[in-house]
Amino acid sequence: MLGAVPDRYGYSGGEIGHDIYFSMARGNATQPAMEMTKWFDTNYHFIVPELSPSMKFSYGSRKAVSEYKEAKAIGIDTVPVLIGPVSYLLLSKPAKGVEKSFTTLSLLGQILPIYKEVIAELKEAGASWIQFDEPTLVLDLSSHQLEAFSYAYSELESSLSSLNAVIQTYFADVPAEAYKTVTALSSISGFGFDLVRGSQTLELIKSYFPAGKYLFAGVVDGRNIWANDIASSLCTLQALEAIVGRDKLVVSTSCSLLHTAVDLANESQLDDEIKSWLAFAAQKIVEVNTLARALAGQKDEQYFAANAAALASRRASPRVIDEEVRKAVAGLKGSDHRRAMSVGARLEEQQKKLSLPVLPTTTIGSFPQTVELRRIRREYKANKISEEEYERALKEEMQKVVSLQEELDIDVLVHGEPERNDMVEYFGEQLSGFALLVNGWVQSYGSRCVKPPIIFGDVGRPRPMTVSWSTAAQGMTARPMKGMLTGPVTLLNWSFVRDDQPRSETCYQIALAIKKEVEDLEAAGIQVIQIDEAALREGLPLRKSDQPSYLAWAVHAFRITNCAVKDSTQIHTHMCYSNFNEIIPSIMEMDADVVTIENSRSDEKLLAAFGGGGAVKYGGGIGPGVYDVHSPRVPEAAEIVGRIGKMAGLLDWRLLWVNPDCGLKTRRYSEVRPALANMVAAAKLLRVDL
Ligand code: GLN
Ligand code: ZN
């Protein structure tokens, strides 16, 4: 909309076409894509705008207006939603090479004229409300950043006259200072707050709300799949009504419905009892309407009664409780769960068995999920082929993956994860306390979606989940084969989690389940076990004050999974897609023997911190990804040599591992084979010099 296209994509004004749009998001033959990062603490991603003082903004896309008109033409009057100007800039980053003193916020004056144009066109088209999303208001902002809101919305004042504008915040409490700033904006008619995650915001509203303004009360959780407690929501709304007035209270969801599943009606595999506990997007809209009607004096008694009965059945259900699991979690209290030896000493023990060369090579776990593999899984799930046939096909696939790795001369092998549809769903299918969805897709980025499982009860591990696959794969090679697990924090953060106990409690339950699996793998002779924690960073609370306690229990849960293995068993962990800098001390606290991380889009500061530039020097092995797996591009060996060389300058080369950024699941063999060959060649070239 703002025409903020970096120079390298060759945009020369006018409406931005799909070619440029896709180049920015995915890269093209000559130019890499822009950075993609997670939207706050969700698993949704956005493309980070790259701005510089010389950026020429222009009205580049009329999408907001044309979509408003399109809906209107079929008789639906919508509220157009724009990302607010201040959040837009605060979520942008300075382009490479611009002066350190430059802040993206300094461009505010340059983007406001375009917002004015868009507002004028929307008004012209007949819009009576416009929503500005300003979710950055829930972060820890400086007073200078807060002033930008006052400036921006007073600049927009005349454009917004004869129109209602609402500023929407979500995902957390709005701090008191920010609340004061935003509710003082005279050009704005309504303010929207997340009253599910923002429990303290309610107190702020009770202590003050500007007269004559609308309150958009987000009482229905947009981030989860649980049915709302509508009697309790009605109470909250009635209290708010007394403050803001009946005609100024708008019932709303806590945030957009992008982060939840679409419609419960599509879940043919869930039993009726569990279904009665749930509400997906379509059901949440009914909840919102039912609440609004109840406030207006038309209470649907039947609906309220059914809702109360469903909540009571969930509270009392024996399916939710596993006494043994509860006892085990209670038994964890007060203990720190650490391995006995220091990581340095452990690595020595492990090396006696593994005899790895310097710069050992490995991959992150998955190999390409081919069309053929997906077909076999589909047929197996549809009962078209037998369990034996399915197993045989997967083992053949594993054999291919193992042979390929041997041929490429990789040091620590993986089985390729052909049996897994998804790294979370696969474990959700086998752990108790989880329910699986068949159509509950949630967008992650682009056309990529995930189907988060639901954790409705205490989590246990009835039987081994990966041992037979891992031992079969180990049986195919004399080289070490990594056992491959998803860690407790990632299983938690990538599921829809029960809301009737603290997340930490659920995480500890999962940790104990994974611990059993780790120990069974070890007992079956697996010497290297990787426990992926791809989503640890994503769960980091948005406000600094909430972060230490999350990190403490998350890291503790990870340590629980492997605290009891032998010193000679090597524990790896892997993390991806994240901005780690602020959590490096916590990564070290996880005390894994080797950590592999995404690196191709991160900076050198990160590595410097691991190498001792930060507060603590990390003594474990570290494998910063040497090439980007999210692009089809095959890196040359020389390029990889350069990268490893740089890393060896920042880190202790004796601790360095050589691996791609992440799993290879989404790539083709025609890309994977040459890329890995070049990676191994690069490691070998460097070994000669070391
Ligand atoms: N082991 C997983 C894989 O390779 C890790 C995926 C991830 O980090 N997202 O697919
Ligand atoms: Zn990864």
C-alpha cells in the first residue's frame, strides 16, 4: 500500500503487480527474498519492510479500497482494516548499510500522506468505520515511540472527520502509559482491547475511559479453540457497559480470527463430548453475536444453558485427568534436573564413542517429502494399503536416505522423517491428552498452513513413538544415527493448549513424556538424540517483565527430557526462524551437547555472543546453518567455505558443526543432493587446514 519496495526489485511506481509482490516475498532468480519473521508471539509470519532514509513511498496498492468495494457490491458493508502507521514503522527494519542513527519511525511524516489518500478513497467508497491495527501498543515502548501515536493520529484528524476510526490492540495488556496515550487521541472514536490476554487492561478501563468513545471489548479468545464461558463474559460486558454506556460497547474477539481454526463443523473425527468444549472461528462469531444480543436484552437462554453444561462437563471429565502423570509432575518440584558432568567433559566422553572428525557434518532431520511419500501416507490413512505395506515403503525410503548420506560422506546421519506428516502432529497422534484435527488448518506463511493438535487433558506417553523407526535406521548403517524428537516447548507452542491449568504445568507433563522416549532410544542403542525446540523463541512473552519466568520453566522442561541420559549419549537441539539474540543465555542454560541453529538470515553478533563476545562462553558444540533451506538455490562449495571460515573466526572451531539451516522436507532431491555434496566438500577442504 505504501509502495515501500526495496530498489533491488526494480519497482518504478504505479500499482504493484504480482511479479514484484512475489519477488519481495519469495525472491527471484537474481534477488533474495525480504526477511520473513513471526507476527508477535504467533506462528504467522510477515515480510519485514526494509526502509532507508531515501525510500520513496507512493500509493502502490489499492487493495484495501477495491476489496471494500467488492464486498459492498454484494451487499456487505465491511470495516476496512489497515495496519496503523506507527506499528508499520516499528515493525520495519533499517535496510542494510544505512546509518546507525536512522530510525524507521523518522519516516512517519512521509507515510501519512498515503494513509490520507487511502482514507479519502475509503470514505468516498462509503466506508463509515476504519480500523487501524496498532498491536505494537502492547510492547514495552519508550515515551518517544508513544509520542509518535499522538503525532500520527493528530495529523490524520481532518481526514478522519465524518468517519469513525477504531484503534485495535491485541495479544497482551496495554501498559498504563500506552493506554493513557491512546485513549487521549481525539481523532479516534473507538478503542479495541484484548481482554483475554490483557487481564490488567480491564482494570485500566475501569479506572478511566474517555467519555463518548466506543469500547471494542475483546472477550472471545481469537487465539484458541475453547468455547467461551459466555456467562462470565456477559458479566464482564455488563460491568463495562456501566462504564462506557450501552450504545458505546462493541462485543468483539480478542484479535483477528486468523490464528484459530475455521469451522468445527468440518471436524468429522472428533467425538461429540470434546466437540462440545470447542469453538472455532465460525462458532466464535456466534458467541460474539449471542453476547451482544444478551446485552441488548435478548438472552438466548437455551444457548447459555448448553454452554454452561458443556463447560461443566469439561471441568468434570475424567478424560482430562491422569493421576499418574499429575503425581510425576508434582514430584519434579524443587529439583533442577541437570546432567552431572559439564558439557565440555561430556563431549569428550561422547567423542570416545563417536570418533567424529573436526567440523562434523550432519543435517537437521527431514529429507524431501516426495509426492510418492505423500501418496503412500494418503492411501494408508484411507485404509487402501495395509500397515505392513506402509511400513515397508517407509523403510525403503529410509534406506535410500541412509545410502545417500553415506554416499555423500555425512558423519552423523538422520533417518529422514518420512513417517511424519508434521513434527508436532506426529507426536500429538501418539501422546495421550491430545486430540487431532482433520481440517483445522491455520496459516503460517504464504500457502503453508499447519494443523495444530489440541491438548485437552493430562499428557502421557502410552508407548514408544519413534524407537522402532530409529533402531531400524541405525541398523542400516555403521555411522551414528540421530534419534529425532520434538521437544516439549515446541509441542506446547505449536498446539492449541488447554486453558484450565498454567502452560508450564502442561509443558512439564510433555517433558516427562519425551523423557521416557529419550531413555527408550538410549536403551535401544541410539547414541545421538536430537530434541528439536524450533518454537522456543516464539513462545517468549511480548513484555519483558513476563519473559524471565517463561524462559525459566521452558528451559527447565527441556533439561528434564534428557537429564538422566549417560554422559556418553549426545543430546542435540535445533532451533530455527528466530531472532535469538536476547535469549542466548537461555539457550546455553538448556545445556544440550550440540545446538544447531538457523543462521543464514541472522547476523554475526549472534555467533559472537556464543563465542564469548556475550556474557558467557558456550562450551557445547554449535552448528550455525551454512545455507538457507527455504530457497531453491544451491550454494557453491566456495561460498560455504567462506561462511564456515567466518564462523570459525567467531567461534571455537573445535566446537563447530557443519549443517544446513533446517530440515530438508520442503526441498527436492535435485536441490538437496548437490547442496549437501557442496556442504561436505566445504567441510573437507577446511579440515585440511585445521
Ligand atoms: N527435525 C525437523 C526437520 O528437519 C526440524 C524442523 C524445524 O526445525 N522446523 O524437519
Ligand atoms: Zn528448523
